Amino acid sequence: MDISKYTNLKKLAIVLLAVTVQTAIMAQEPANDVTTPLHLLQPDYPTPYGAKTIEEITVTLDRVYNFLDASTPAKLVDSKSNQEISNLKKLDENTIFAPGAFRLTSYEWGVTYAGMLLATEATGNPKYANYTNKRIKLIADIAPFYKEQLRKNKDFPSPISSVLDPHALDDAGAICAAMIKVERAGLKADLRPLIDNFIDYISHREFRFSDGTLARNRPQPNTLWLDDLFMSVPALAQMGKLTGEVKYFDDAVKQVAQFSERMFNKANGLYMHGWVMAMEDHPQYHWARANGWAVMTMVELLEVLPKSHPGYTLVLTQLQDHIKGLARYQNGTGFWHQLIDRNDTYLETSATAIYTYAIARAINRGYIDSLAYSPVALLGWNAVATKVNAKGQVEGTCVGTGMGFDPAFYYFRPINVFAAHGYGPVMLAGAEIIQLLKNNDFEINDSSLQLKVKN
């Protein structure tokens, strides 16, 4: 045997043994500033950290889409025979929408229709917009028959009674705004009579204070619901864009200004949920989803409000102040709490999705600082995505909620996968985050997520 080769092998074995022993010794010792680069240790994040890929986001949107497409069929059936009705000349008092998990004419579905439209805009896949177009067109196609029947008999059974005869802003605003977006996109359907009816209700038939602020008489007389900003302003704003009539923009701006004057807490950057004229003191329960409706309202208004309008700066400043307040309360998981400023309330999905959409939209439109707020939006999406289960259902959404003036009311509102409020916001949030990723590059810089600044 070659002695030199043997010697070299022996030396190598000794080195390997020394390394093995040193490794074993270090393994027995706790990591410290000498033995380990502690700043490189991986945190145990409860929510995935970092920017998702567009492909990953699209997979999540597809799961939601597939669930909704299957659980909200765009067809009519006879309620007695359960047979599909495809011939609109055969509509009668027994005609209903095919049974599904959600109502096609609710304000929540107005949000979902808008979310599907935005998903097509973000991904280029027409299937999402087709979801909206099929259902909106179906509503429009059957409207003339039911309008005529209700003219003859106000008690005639109609699956679109809230569309033809709205009794609250919930019936009118969100679905009207979605219809106008569809109209502006060029769908061949007779939507204008429905749009005009909705706008007439918002502008002339809903109860208002003497200064023109849209209000309700429940649960107390002369009550403001923060939710009503979204149930009115986006429709008014879209109508202004559709018609070019400034009066709609004027009314929309007035609502934002007058709601904010009464309900916005400048110290914490949050809105109270309800305001009652007869109260000497106004309890401040900062319910998450209502704040979501408010921040989304301002983003939607700025999208179409001419920059030359005298109220543009007011709305923009109010949006910036609100987003600054919201960002302050984001939980480390990426979610926001049911009562935003009360950390012992549960983490709520629909509000988190709405904030994610609104903040990402505001970044994409240049309303707020992208460097400061992009990580907030991306973390929000990562949180929301964990709540889309394998079936495409959105978990962790608070059910429909009235107004309360005690903490227990908000603390213990149930959550349910069939709370319709979660689905549209998830579609909106995912679509807008895709746009954010298209417009920017992100990196892990010194262990944290950062917008990659181009030199």
C-alpha cells in the first residue's frame, strides 16, 4: 500500500472526527451570540410570512370561485316540480332562483359581483366576470315580467322583490354599484331601468337627516349606521361616472364628510359603528366590518371622483387618516380584531379582507405610501388566504350584525362559512394584491418583508 496515501487518509479521518466532535459539543450547548448568528434564526410565524406569488393567489381565488359557481346556480326553477325554467315566457308565481347557498340579490352579492369583475381584470381570465354577467343578466331579463305582475298585484311572489321595490339601503347600494360597473363594461342587458330605480331610492326615498345625511330609524330613531356609507356612496359615485351628472358626486362627498364629522375618532383613526341623535354620549364600538365598509367606500369614490371636484382632497385626506388608524391595529397574525381596538375579541376574516383590498388599492392608485403600507397589505392577504378552506369556503366571518351599545353584543357575534359577507372581499383582496405584485417587487431584506426600491 502507498504509505503517503495511507497517511493522507488518516489525516482526513482525524479532521472529520474533530469536526464531528466539535459539532456534537456545539449541539449540546445552547445557541448564543458566539456560536450562532441569532439574527438569522427563523421565527415561528403563525401566518406565512413574505409575498405570495401571483400563481398562489390565483389558486386561492379559484377555490372560492369554484365553490361559489357551484353553490349559486344562475338558473330558474319551478318551486313545485324543481324543474329548470329556461323559457322566460313560462315565468309564473312558482318561479324561483335555483336553490343555492347564497342570495343573488343581496348587498353581499353586490360585493361579490364586483370582486369577480376585478378578478378578471387582475388575472385576464374571463370566467370570473362571466360569473357576474350571467347572474346580473338573469336578474335583468326577468325584471320586466315581475315588474308588470307587481303593478297588477303588489303581493305577487317575486325572486327579485328587493331589486324592484327596495326598502333599505342594503337592498339598493352595493348591487346597484355592481350593475353600473357591468353596464359600463358593455354587458348587453337592459340594466338601466334597474339602476335608475335603485338610484331613485337612494336619492329620494331613503330617510335622511335635515342636512341630507342618509340615516335609519332603527334600532333608535335618527340613527346613523357606518355601514350605510357603503350601501349608498359607491352607487352614487358610479352613477356620477355613468351619467356625468355632478349632483351624484356632490351627494357622495357630502355623505363621507357628514358621516365622518359625527363618527370618526381622529385620535385613534377609527369610526364608531353607530351614532344616535338622541344620545348625549356616543358609545364608541369600533366594529371591524363597518370600518371596512367605510374605508372601501372612500377607495371606491376616489376611483371615479374627478380630481377637480372640490371634495376630492377631503375624501383623500379622510382615506389616508383612516388607513393610518387601521394599520396601527393590525394583529401580528395579519388579521384585525372584531372590535378593532379590543385585542380580546376574535380575529375576523371579512374585515381583514376588506382592509387588505382597500389598502392595496390605495397603494396601487398612489393614495398612500407604498413603502410604508405594502407589507401591511401583503400580511393581510396571507392571513385571509389561511381562512379559505379546501372547499373554497371562507372561514372566520362574522354573521350579519345590527348595532349594539354594549361589548357583549360584538364580542359574541357568531362566525359561519355561510356568512355571505366574506366572499366578495376575499375576491377583491386577492385581485388587488395581484395588481400590487404586478406593479412592485418585494424582498426579504434583513429578515423582514420590504418593498424593493429601484435605484
